[in-house]
Amino acid sequence: MRRLNRSFYNRDTGLVAQELLGKLVVHVVRGVARVGRIVETEAYLGPEDLAAHSAHGRTPRNEPMWRPPGHLYVYRIYGLHDCVNVVCGPSGKPEAVLLRAGEVVEGVALARRRRGEHVPDRRLASGPGNLGRALGIGRALSGTDLLAGPVRLRLAAEPPPVATRARIGVGYAGEWASLPYRFLIPNDPFVSRP
């Protein structure tokens, strides 16, 4: 599995958000690779996008969004969940793609009981906070370079089909809330639930 290069991220953020579907997020935690397949993303298109964290200017929290494409931007929501974003788009413009949901592929030791036996819970990464937790990606990794750091994105199988929807939870952003900047693999069981 080949690691994605800087030029992959240094393109139109909406296109990158679509093409991240099916790719693998790999994070090595204490010698064990935690791997998730991306099944849902949302694009945030810089300061003019009122739903983007960069809409209100540069802050210590969102500073990684101003780094070159291919860096992580991780923020905490509701004081509980760390949400994983990938900085994309032209260098110097603070745009990012939220990794909304994934399928746990390997390396996550957490399991649930079903019919008296332990089985891996492949839905552990369904939803943006769950994805960060399942893959061990927290705020301490915000600003990490995906080309050199412990978290990397890799190519996987053939590109999947893509469906578009309005983003979730950004009703405050006016007309920006209804734009189709949420991308998902249609009928995938690991897409986040409303």
C-alpha cells in the first residue's frame, strides 16, 4: 500500500474529499497498526465557507489549517470527541476535509460481545469522534505531517462509487449548510448515522 504524496492533497478540496473515500488511514500505536477504511468525508472550503473553522480567522486551535496540504488538523468537539481533518487545497488557503466515518480494518483491540463470543466491532469508527478514538488520533497529533508522521493515508482498492449530501451539524452557516460537500460510499454500513 503506497502512501499518498503531497500533490494528492494539493488539489481542489472537494475533489480530494471524494477521492479519500476507500483510502486507508494507518496509525501505529505502541507498535500495532490501527487501520481504518474511509467511507465518509466532508469538505470545508476556507474562510468564505461559513461552516469552516477558518471562517473566523487564524487561531491557535485551527493553526494547522494554514500549513501545507497533507497535514492533520484535529480538534475537540463537545469537550469529548477528537475530530480528524486533512489539510487540503492550494498551499496557504486554510481548507480541510473532515474524516466523518470509517470501517475498522485491523489493529483495534476493542471488541464487543455477541452470542457469547468476542468479535471485532468494525463500526467503532462510524462517526467523526469515533473514528479518532478507534484509530488513536487525538489533538496531540494536530499539525502532524501525513508524509512523515505516525499517521499516514494509503491507497487501497479501486475507487468506490460516491454519493453527495449536505454536511451535518452546520445549520449556523446559512446557505453553506445545504451545499453538497458531504461525500460517502452509498449503502456502506459504516457510514455515520444521523
